[in-house]
Amino acid sequence: MSPYIVHLLLPAEYQENPPKPTDDNVHILRSPDMNLYVRGYDGWLIAKSDRETAQSLASDLDSVGANYKKNFHFANTYSSPTHTHRHSEVMFVALDEPVCI
């Protein structure tokens, strides 16, 4: 099983001076600016939907010769766990200027 890391975006007012975590397993990480290839889908973020959507996006990126990090991808979901209609997405980091697919 691949490791999963949970990232949470801090609200704008906390980004310059984030609160100190109270748990040793929580870390503040500053991500650099990056271009991403993103494919969204409706539904729960589960291993099967994540894998299938990532494979579909990777196949389309490969077909147009896009240069991207192939060894991992990000997966996001934006809806509250209490909502039945969920929006999720997968993302690959672009290594060059992104191309349209």
C-alpha cells in the first residue's frame, strides 16, 4: 500500500504566520509554486477512482508528449464528508510549460 499524506490549505490570514502544531505528527510545509495537470471527477476519493482517474490523465498526457512527474500524483476532494455529492480530482506536477490536452 502506498503512503498517504494529508495536506490542508491554511486560510490566507494564517499562511504567513501559521499556528504551531500541538501534535508531533503534524508539520507545516510550504509548497513551492507549481503548474499542475488536473482531472476532476464526481464521486468519493477512494483507491479505485483515484487510480483509474490518474491512469486516464497520465495516458492523455503521454499521448501529447507532456513532461510531468510520473512517479506520484496528488489527489484532492473538496466536499465535506457529510455531503453525498462529492467532487474529487487527481493532479500531476508539470515539469515544463504545460500543454493543453
